[in-house]
Amino acid sequence: MSTTPAPLLTVRDLKVVIGGRHILHGVDLEVAASGTTALLGRNGAGKTTTVRGILGLIPRTGSVLLGGEETVRLATHALVRRGIGYAPEDRGVFAALTVAENLRLAERPGAGEPAYDLVHELFPELRQRARQAAGTLSGGQQQMVAIARTLLNGNRLIIADEPTKGLAPKVVSEVAQVLERAAQAVPILLVEQNLAVVRRLARHCAVLADGRTAHRGPAAELLADADAARRLLGVGRARHGDTGTPSAGTPAGTSPGTPARTAAHPAAPTAEADA
Ligand SMILES: Nc1ncnc2c1ncn2[C@@H]1O[C@H](COP(=O)(O)OP(=O)(O)OP(=O)(O)O)[C@@H](O)[C@H]1O
Ligand SMILES: [Mg+2]
């Protein structure tokens, strides 16, 4: 039996208060040292706040160990220097700048030679489109730029907040592929509501509910458990002719009972879920 490698990131009892309101009441999660770990939960559960807390963008208490080092009292710039790359919810790509300019702006002094070789090996398309204005790229290509920026600086961890949000199913599949490639190079903490993407990419997951960790474990196990998925994520509700079971070939996000947010946030095709 092999021993499980120590997690890269360990979050314990993370609490956040904003404007006197308790947003996070104690989040616990671990990010595996390789591959993709998913952070799940319904709208407003506290996923983005957790990410912002980890990154020091908002005041927080608790413990955030990065490779064993306590970082909860560090400022954002110090966390960035320690190798956390962030692809925010809105991608943060500069539309008027070219692909090459977007990447150049992400270069970090002191981080060593920017890893253009890695970026171009993973995303050859970005080299071909170097002179194209980022605003004229498809949503999937823009997401590629956002992820590529986090790979340039030899980061140890990438945090991607809902990279497939608002994208058409075909593009969701492209972005999943982008993330899959990136995760071969650097571990990813992936905030995601598209369960087909979670199924395809994530080995482990943590689920938040009302600012707390409600579940942690193997992602496949959760997605195979219709009752747990319904309770924790609000998917897989039955209606006539539907078993309500997110079976192996049926991405849970495509269930007719899916809440409004997920409907505007389409699940990937079945083939992708099985990839
Ligand atoms: N700056 C803020 N001021 C006040 N309340 C906030 C602030 N940021 C977040 N909240 C509240 O905290 C809760 C958690 O928000 P958060 O954005 O972390 O959720 P989320 O899980 O990322 O949701 P979504 O799936 O919609 O992105 C929500 O009720 C939200 O309204
Ligand atoms: Mg969010």
C-alpha cells in the first residue's frame, strides 16, 4: 500500500467577517499535491470568499498551511511570491491587449525566467495567436490566457474560480482540457459548479454550505451518491421519467432538476464527463 503524499495546502477553521457579517464560519479543506482538487457548493456557499481568504485579499483567521508553512498572517504579495497563482472568477484578461501583452504583464520579477516553454507546450494556440487582441478570443481561449498567466511564474499552486462559468458546452469542454493539461504541471484548486467538469478532472473535493465545510472526500464518490449530491449541491432532483440519479454516463449538471444557476452554466457533453 502506498502512503498518501502530504497535502500541498491545508486550510483549517478559516473564518471571514466582512462588514460585521460572518461569511465563513470555519472552512476546512486540503489541496492534494498533484492533480485537481475541487471546491464545490451552491451559490453563495462561500467558495470565492474562501479563495480570497487563502490569498489574503480579505482579513481572515484560522490556519492556511502552504507546503507546511503557516501563511494566514501573510499579505497577498507574500503569498504570490510563495507561488500561488490565481485565475479569478471574471478571468481578468485585458481585452484591448494582445495575448503576448497579457502574458508579459503577468511576468513576475524575481520569479526566474518566465516559463514560456511550458505555456507554449501546453497551449500552442497562444503562440499562434500572440498578436491577437485578447478581447477577440473565444471565452475558452481567454480562459487559456488566464490559466497560462498562472503557469508563467513557476507557481506551486493554481487557484481557478469557476473557469467554465457562462460558457457554451463545447467551450466548457475546451476549458476542461486546458485545465487538464495545466494540472499535469501544477496542482489546481478548482472552484466549479459544472459537475461534468468536476467528474472529469477532480480526484478529491470539498463542499461548502453556508460558510462551512459540509463534506470532503473523493469527488467520484460524491458524484455517484445521488442523495449526497442532491443534499450538498442541489442537483439530480427527480421529475417524471427521470430517476434523479446522476449515473455514470449522465453528468449530474444536465439533470432536468438542476437549479437555475446551473442551467445558465451548462454541463459538458456526456463524452467529456467520461473522459
Ligand atoms: N464583500 C462582501 N460583502 C458582503 N457580503 C459578501 C461579500 N462577499 C461575499 N459576500 C456574501 O458572502 C456569501 C458567500 O459569497 P461567495 O461569493 O463566497 O459565494 P460563492 O460560493 O463563491 O458563490 P457563487 O457560486 O455565486 O460564486 C454570500 O452570501 C455573499 O453575498
Ligand atoms: Mg464565487
